[in-house]
Amino acid sequence: MKNRDREKFPNVVNGIPVIDLDSQKFLKVWQGPQHPGVTGNISLEVTLSGDEVVDLKTHVGYLHRGFEKLMERRKYLQCFTIVCRICVPEP
């Protein structure tokens, strides 16, 4: 029974899981960058085998609201007012 359960998880080489997405045994899902249950800005890269999570990578601080594009056509001093209005903890 233990060997059968172990088959669901990817092989590990040097501490890194080897995940073959082409075998269609695993599914990679992105959650985020914002989720109602998460405080702050985080994006999750989840690898699933059926209903079980076999690998999870977090990308913390991922936030895009378009303020970079707003600042592209402004002078340096004009960007200060935009930066002061960015509230990163509240997406």
C-alpha cells in the first residue's frame, strides 16, 4: 500500500522534484496573484496529482495595478504623487 501511494508523488533528484507535465500525470495550476483568503500579495504555483498537492511554489509580493505604465510618460518629480497613493498591502 505504501509503494502505491508513493507512485503519486514525483521522483526527487538532489532534493528537487522532477515533474513531467507531458505525462499528464500532473497538473500545474496558478492561484493568485490575489486570493480573498490571503492577506497581502502572493501568487501560488501548485502542482497536483489528482486531488493531492505534490509541489507548491510561492511568489510573494506579486502585484500589478498598472502604476508602472502611469509613470512611464511622466517626469521623475511627477511620479511621487502616484507612489504615495499606492497601497501595496490592500489589493
